[in-house]
Amino acid sequence: MEKRSGKELRELFLKFFESKGCKRYKSFSLVPDDPTLLFTIAGMVPFKPYFLGLKTPEMTRATTAQKCVRTNDIENVGRTARHHTFFEMLGNFSFGDYFKKEIIPWAWEFLTEWVGLDPNRLYATVYLDDDEAYNIWHEVVGLPKERIFRLGEDDNFWAAGPVGPCGPCSEIIYDQGEEYSCGKPTCTVGCDCDRYLEIWNLVFMQYNRDKDGNLTPLPKKNIDTGMGLERLASVVQNVPNDFETDLFRPIMEEACKLVHVKYGEDKKKDMAVKVIADHTRAAAFMIADGILPQNDGQGYVLRRIIRRSVRYGRLLGIEKPFLTKLLPSVRASVGDIYTELTEHSATIEQILSTEEERFGKTLAQGTELLDAELAKLANGEVLNGRVAFELYDTFGFPYELTEEICNEHNVTIDKNDFLAALEEQRARARASSKQTKGVISKTVYTELADKTKTTNFVGYTENECEARVVAIIKDGQTVQEATGDCEIVLDKTPFYAEKGGQVGDTGVITAEGLEIKVTNTAYPASGLCAHKGTVKTGTVKVGEVVKASIYVERRAEIRRHHTATHLLQEALTRVLGPHVRQAGSLVTPTFLRFDFNHFAPLTAEQTSEVEQIVYEHVLKAEPVTTEIMSLEDAKKTKARALFDEKYGDTVRVVTAGFDYSCELCGGTHVTNTGEVGLVSIIKEEGIGSGVRRITAVCGKAAQLLIQRSAVAMSFVTSALGTSTDDICDRITEMLEEKRLLENYNKELKIKAALGDILGKIKPVENAKGVDLIIEKFEDISPDMLLIISDRIRQKFPSSIVFLAAVAKENNSAILVAATSEEIAKTGASAGKLLKESALAMGGKGGGRPTSAQGGAKDASKLDEGFAKAREVFKEMMA
Ligand code: SER
């Protein structure tokens, strides 16, 4: 058998199935478009709608090498030869096309003829009553009966989850040889040990399982096969575990180097290295697909595996962050196929290192706490779950990590206690948020919201409409009529009430003899749309029919800024990576603010790139469309939704530019991206850990900005007597001139201060070849005094210099003392000298042996200080 690399095997598989008419697809994301699954766990996941007959495929045969993550056995990763969090699944799929009689002989052909596995080492299993598959194996392939096993549901029935497509399967087993056997007399196909290795699973996808467990036949019979690339590589490369294949070797070698382990010398250390290699590779892929470490969902798995790796690093004595150093080797092993690892390499590195550092800070303390608790327990005893909770809550230990450490000490955790503590914490959080809600719920607004129907919003298409006044609120009470400031509830309105970041509309409500100026529209209680304003003319009365009109120009600007926000989000995702998620927004007529997750300030290049991408789509004048659909249908589009935002059963999907950039959004938008006009980012700042804020303007606000900038520029160019093109050079020149002048000025000041003193200065004391120099100046700044002290020391290299500058204004003194390293080494100290002298004149100060500073409020005692300095000098030099 030819020893092929992982890359060659991947390609061979895809080529083989292409030769059977399958369309080759690039791997889909690790994050499935499927609410029933956390991750893509198998090659078939992205094709689920085709199996279920929900969508018609553009082809009936497909093949992929799919990125997968499985999380059921994370604690086994590193302990066994085959467990991984991330792996690649080689798959081929038939959507109502080929079935058992094709796939079984093809699988045999691929393994024996293309890969060259020894046919005598291959076995097959089939589902108990699957005579059809059994017969194909025996009669068509020619596999002897004693090498075909019938196994039950556990082994030979496959499903992606509790619900969804499923069916009986047939597995191909490779006999690794006796040396891999557990040695039990019962060891045969189906044994859990390493000898009979399952390498390929052929699923005959025939059923759909509903939530009650009922199986209904699918419209068509399908094929879904999956073979772990790492496992196949280990067989072909004849290595005892997946970590020794070329797919892992660069990562393993680098990890060994980083943690100073010689692979193969110590099983425990080998295990730690395997954990680190597997988890770092998985973390890189997850981050590349837009997952961030979090406390739930996919982000929790990411957090768990990063933190597990950090702990294993610590066990090997690695105190400093090291995981990111493995990333180049991850790229070296699979980066040419999965280019996202390179495209997002900066993001991956940043997120990984932040998470590693964060946990690194609390790991030691948490471990100390846990060790102390474990020391109190004997083998087989139970750790109080509240300790696990404290570790989770205060020290960031994922529960499973604490559990794994406990298992290492033969201790279990009382999980109920842990869950109870977690629930108590959640209840406290709920109670505090209810409390605040409770206060609000007492208001007149909620009562009104309960009594009145929801206002019919017609503002997506209308700027004005006729409406009836349903209620009036004045001074916190509902009233039948009002003048002056009040809030008005209508049965129907074109006014958009502040929501989803978009500010409320303003405008007028009028009727015969009535004019109300509306200054804001908001939802003071859920579902209650209140027009806040002032009655300018007449009296507003409940039941009255009025005309409600928004300020059209203002709304037009709001619409522009809202659509610009969508365009910006898409552009940011493209420039910075898929991890960019909206964290908040504000859409007004004059600017927009967009908050999003990102770990570093945007560079000037990134900002311009974002602006440019947005502007290209503005120039293309693409239509902006809105569609109302069910949440289910919306999920099938590529619409972005905010994770924690609540949507009703029907949602509005806004599509703006970029062919497909769409979001679930209730806001008002332009109908064509061209209407947005120029979009300019005016500010970029950090507003919390990992959250950035962009402020931008578009439409008229952008035009105003340009006008203002042009006015300012024209002032600057004329004041500096230069042109716009030369302005930057001119300013650089001027700054340089300013720097030179400042230096020159400083020199002059030094000269003026020193005058001819430098020539006249004489040491006041001398001992053991060291001079003491004491001088007094007037009105000199502290830094100037330091410069002067340097100049004096240049002239008297073997000296201790003690200087005072007296401020004429208040007769205070600043003090400076300095000497060289050599003199300080003999035991003399400028710090001591200054400290004692300052004290003698009623001041204070101090510093290092080579340099010290201080001050005294009253310079009249300066001479006493100087006398003290001489005394200290003599003592020091004695
Ligand atoms: N879906 C099956 C599995 O994961 C075959 O691809 O084993």
C-alpha cells in the first residue's frame, strides 16, 4: 500500500466520488444553519434539507471533506488514540439517487483499489435485519460470510440527533492486527478496543424521526457516508494513533517543543501534548468560523477547550501564554486547504491569546482552592458542588474541567449542588431585573397598554394618515383633553416609535383648530406608542379625528443612516472577520453609532477599506427590499439576527446591497442603496472589553461634514499660504520647525540661567576626589534644573551636585541632587543628601542614590539646607 499523506487521501476521496458523478463542495461552516445542532457534527449536516425533501438540490450526488466538531467526549481527547474535538469527515451523499447496491461496491473499490488496503483485513457490519446490505457485501463484493456481522441499533443505526433524518447503516472495519487487541477471548468485530477499527460508515438514510421518536419513511432513499480523515490516515500511514499522522505531526512537534516534552517518554506528558494539539487546532477552526469564547452555546465549548489546554500547559510547568505559538503549525498542517485559517489569522491569534491570558490569571488561585478542598477528601468521596460553582463563577473553571480534575483524584462532584447554586444565582439576577420592571410596570403607561389596542403603524409606506386619538397622558395621568405638553396615543400612525436603535419620529398632529408639535415618539410600555409633544393651538380631545404627519426630511435622513448601518455591518464583517457581531446601535437623522465585537482598534487602512466597500455598494445603487416572513423561513435566509433580541413569530427581513446582506429588522430604510449617499466614519473607539464603537455620517450630514471640512481646509491653506495638496508636507515642516525652535529656546534658557556661572562654579567641599557642588538659581523649571545639573556634572564628572531654584513669586524652592553611578557605588547617595537637606530647610524630597528631587515652601532657610548638605557629604565621604 502506498503511504499517502492526509492531503493526498482527502484529494483521492473527493476525486473518486467525482468520478462517480458527485459534485464536490468546499467544507461548510462549523456553525450549522440548524437550531437542533450546536456544531456541524457530520458531513451530512449541511445537506439535511435535501434529505428531508424540504429543498430540491441542484444535484443529486455530492461529496465533501467537511470540518466537524463533536463535543460528547471532550475529556477523552488525549486519553485515547482516536478522540478529537475537531476532525475532518470525508463524505459522499445521494439525494434519492444511488443507494446500497452502488455505494457498497464503491466503498470497497475505493478502499482496496484506490487506497490499497489489504482486503483480507476488512470486515463489514450491517443492521440486524438488513439482508439487502448483507447480500450485496457477500454476493456482489464477495466478502466471506464470516467477515460480515449483523449488529443492533447501537452500532448500525445512525441519526444526527434525536430528531431528523436517520437510517440503518453498514460499517467497514479494518483489522489492525493482534498487537492492538485487548486480548480478551471475546475480542472480535464490535469490541471497543483498538484492534477492529471502524473506518467508514455507510448510512442508508431512509427515515425521518420526529420528536416522539416515530420513524416515517423519507420521500426518497438517500445515502450518507462518513469516514474520518485522521483515522484513515493513521491506517494508511501505519501509525498507532491519529496524533502521529502527518495531519497532526507538525502541531505535535511544535507543542512538544513549546512544553519541553519528548514524545513517547512519559504517557501522561504525551496526553497533555495531545490535548493541547487537538484543542488548539479546534479552537483555531472555531474562531475562524466566527465563534467567540462565551458562557453558553458554541462559545462555551470554545472556552472549555481553550481553558482545558491552558491547564494542561500549566501541568507541564508552562506559566506563560503559549497556545498562539502553535497556530503557525496548525496552518502548516491544513492551512492550504482551509484558507480561513490564514485569512483570519490575526483574529484567531488575538482571541486565543486574550482567552488564554484571562484564564491564566485565575487558574493558579482556583487550583489552589480546589487542591485544598481535595486534600480534605479521601478516595471515592464527593466534593460539594458549591465549590465547583465558586470555581466556575469566580475563577472561570468550566464545570467539566473541575470534574476532570476531581476524577484524577478519584473524587466525584455533587452536581445537584452545583446546579442549585447556579439556579440561585440566575434567580437572583431574574429577581433584580423583575424588581426594576416592577417599578415601571406600576406606571400609567402599562395600564394604558393593557387597555388599548396596539397602534397600527403605517409608516413604512405612509408619511401621513388620518387617525383617532385613543388616549392622552398629561402629568402622569390619563386625561380626556389637554393643552400644553402631553403624550398622545393614536389608533393608527406613520410615526416610528424609537426601537432597535432607530430614534423616534417627530412631526405634527393637526385637526381643525388644533396643532400639536410632536418632539418624539416612543414606547413607554410594551406595545404602547406615545407621541410626545406640545399642543400649540387648540385643545386635543380623546376620540377626535386628527391628521398625523411626520417630518419627511428628517425621516429620510434617518432611513439613510439606518441602511448605512446595515451596509457598515456587512463591510466590517468582510474586513475584520466573521466574529463581528452587533452589540448595539443608534440611528439618528444626523449620525449613526454602531457597536460591535472586535478585539482591537481599527487601523486607518481598515477604516478606509470599510468605507470604500460601503461606498461601492452605494454607487451600485442596489435595491433595498423588505419582506415579512415567519421566523422559521427567516432562519433559512442568511439574515443576521441579534442573539439576545426577541423576535415575534413573523419577522421583517431587510436586504440591502451585497446581493444578500440581510438582517431581521423593524426599522425604516431607503429603497435603494444609492439614496444613502456618502458614508463617512468620523470616530472609532473602544467602549468596553472587546467592544468597539463606530460613529459615522451619511446623506446630508456627510455633505455638511464635507462642507465644514472644506471651509476649515480653506482657512488653513490660506493661513499657511499653501495648497491642499501640499498641506501635509507644510504641516510636517512646521512641526519640525517648531521642534527646532523649542530646542533652541531651551538652549537659550539654559545659557541665560547658567550665564557665566559655569565658568565660576567651584566645589564647596571635596573629599576622596569627589567634589560637592552647591548652587542657587532663580525662576527655573524643574526639568531645566535637571538639565543644568547634567551640564555641571559634565564639567565636574566626579561630583555630587546639589541645586536649588527659588521662585520669586512665593519664595519657594525646588531642589535637585545628582551624582554618577560610580560615586553612588562607593556608598554616597544623592537621595540621602537631598532628603536630609530638604528636611533641614523644612521641606521634603528624596530619590535614588544617583538622582533625587524635592522642594521647600520657604526658601529663606535655604542656607540651613546647604549647610546640612555639606555635613551629610562629609559624613558620607568619611
Ligand atoms: N453521518 C454518518 C456519520 O457521521 C455518516 O456520514 O457517521
